[in-house]
Amino acid sequence: MNTLEARVRAAVRATAEEIAPGSIPPLDLADRGRRRSRGPAGPVRSGGRWPRVLIPLAAAASVIAVVAVSLVVTGGPHDRAPAGSSPNASPGARSTAFRPVGTGPQTDSLDCVTATVCYAWDSGAEGRAAERTSDGGITWRPVAALPDHRTLAGQNADPSCPTAEVCVGGAGGLTLAVTTDGGARWSIRSLPRPPGTSGASIDRVSCATADKCVVHIRDNGPGTFLSTSNGGATWTAAAAIPPDAPRYLWLLRCDPDGRCIGVYPTGTNTNGGLLAMRSADNGRTWAVSSAHAPATAIFMMSCGDALHCMFVSDNGATMTTSDGGVTWRERTPPSTWPSTATSVSCPAAGACFIALADANTGGYSHPVIEATYDGGSTWTPLSLPTVGRSPLALVFPLSCPSPAGCIAMAATRQQDEGAGAPGRRVMISSLPTS
């Protein structure tokens, strides 16, 4: 087993054990049918608004997006795009080629908030080590550790960064870790316990802006939500949770207009399914839809906004929704694609990028990145560079802050097998240069 595959499988194993110790999904959702009345859902005082910082408009991104999820093997980043942004960027704004820009940390999760600011959340490191770049991947610096020996909670449950400087993530139980200066310092904020819950803890966080956040709370029964629209000064519990709501979420994406989508995989890798939760009022009320998913050993998802999401199976088969998970359209992969999808990133409605490679027992080879701007109806290949006269063997993970292009981590065969600087990878970018 090669280095990357070992890291990915270890990350997934830890995630599965966190959710259901000793088991691999599908998870036991037998208790999800119990209706849980939340009672009146008025504001709940949480103990203080997180500090505000002034951020140059050009450096701010407006929406956080999603986590890639897996039934057996996973890998993928968070991404975001301004809500309502058009996927049809002008042809001149779209780059068709990637170029090397530097070296970065080996990571399972890359979140590019803007064309220059990215966070590498290392789910394989003790204490959830992280690094940040502010020059598009050329140089990186460590993100500060959390106070009181706390750690960012949950494998693949990375912080939500609505701007280049503000990130909010779970820190265990009902506490949030908040930074307003790009990870130079963190503060810990406690959340109120939602009515009717016991043993509750934060599962997913999505902040559409520095003031508007929605938090999914996992509990002994169906999970629930808390939301804030004033930077954490007060939190509001969801008015009611549907009886078929899942206990956990693997994806949560909220937009500034108040729309949210939460997704949870069901079934098995031979008979898959999805539960999609949707809200139009910043998490106050929710509806649930279910859908069948293609048989797959790898399950990745990304959302351009809370209505438009793409599911990608291990062989590149896709499902897309444009109505927040109510209906899905399934497409088979083009015959020219390599055998295995490794990452997906959707920066806007209808715009998605997929990284693929040929996989065998000896490792990965012949990677490609394909882009769609019409929701998966057509795809365009983007060229990849060589590094030191060696071809790339793998692109993983991939993060696209806008339809104009992406930043990704890549490796040659020698690098993936451990040669070169320990823990460092080639950074490549297709974003237009200044």
C-alpha cells in the first residue's frame, strides 16, 4: 500500500470509529425515527460575541462549503464561492493549465478561501496540526495551537472559514474554536445545550459570513442545529427536527441568504443512498429527502451553494442536484477518464473540478483534472505540469475558490513513495496570476 493510500485509509478508519466505534458505515440509524420536539426556539445567550476584525473586501470570500465524505476511502477538501455567483465565468477568466507554485504540507484536507489564502488541516496529525498560505501556496506557516491543550474535534470535520481571517471549528463537546486573525490566535467559546438533548456535541460547522453560522449537534437521537446571525452573541435552536433526520452529518453547507444543505450517506458500498436535509431560514426549520446513490467504494461530495451539489463515486460516476437534494441526476463517467476519482471541488453553482488517476496495487499514475461549468453535462481537461522532468502521479487534495481555477497538492511517483522532503508536496495552481 502506498504512502497516500495508507494515510487516506487511516483517516477514514478514524472517522468511522469516531462515529460508530468498531464499525464501518452504514451506521445504525434505528433510533432516527423518534420525533424529538424542541419546543420554543428562542435566542439562547452563549456568553459573548467573538471579536470582529476588518478584512479588505478583495481578500474576503463569502461562503464556506463542504467536506468530502467516504464509505470506505475518502479524500477531499472544503471549498466555497459567493452565493448566487454565476458558474459561467468568461472564457478569458478560466485557466486551462496548472503550473507548479511551490511546496506545501502533506495533508488530507485543503481549504482555499481565496485565490491566495489556503488552510491545510492535517487530519492525520495529533492535535490537528495546520498550516496557512497567503501567497497562493508558495510559502506556508503553522497555524497556532488551540489554548488549554484543546484540539479541533473530529477527523474530516475541518473548521469553516467564511473569510480569509475568520475560521470557526468544533473543539470538543459544545465548544467552538474561533480565530479572527488567520490562525495566529484562537479563543474557545461555549454553546448552549439545545432543549431536549443529552450527550450532545458539535458535529459540523458552516459559517456563511463572519456573523452567520449554523452548527449541527449530534445527539443520542436525531441530530439538531444551533444558529447565530450576530457573531455568536446569541444562538437559536432549531424549531423542530424531522423524525427521519440523521444523527450525524458528513456535510453541512450554508449560504448568506439563509439556505443550508446537510448530507449523510446511508446504505452500503453496493447499495448506497443519501439523506439530504435542507433549510431556507438559516437552520431554524428543516426538511429531509432521500435518494439512491450508485454503488461505490469511494464517496466524495462538494457543493457550489446550498442548492447545487455534486456526488462523485470511485469510478467518476456523478450525481448532481440543483434543488438542495430533493432530486438528483446521475451520469456515467466519460470513457476517457482514469479509473479512480481522488478529489472534487465545486466553487459555484454548476461549476465543479474533479481530479482522477489510474490506481493499481503499485500506486497511482496518469492523473487528470477535468472541469465542468454546466453541472456535469460537459467536461474540459486541464493540463498538468511535470516536476523536475518527472510526471505527476497523483493530485490530492484539490480546492477551487472560484470557477477561474484551483489550487491542489500533487506528487510524483517518487514523492508519493517517500522520496524527497518528508511531509511536503508539490503545490500546483490554475488560478490566473496577478
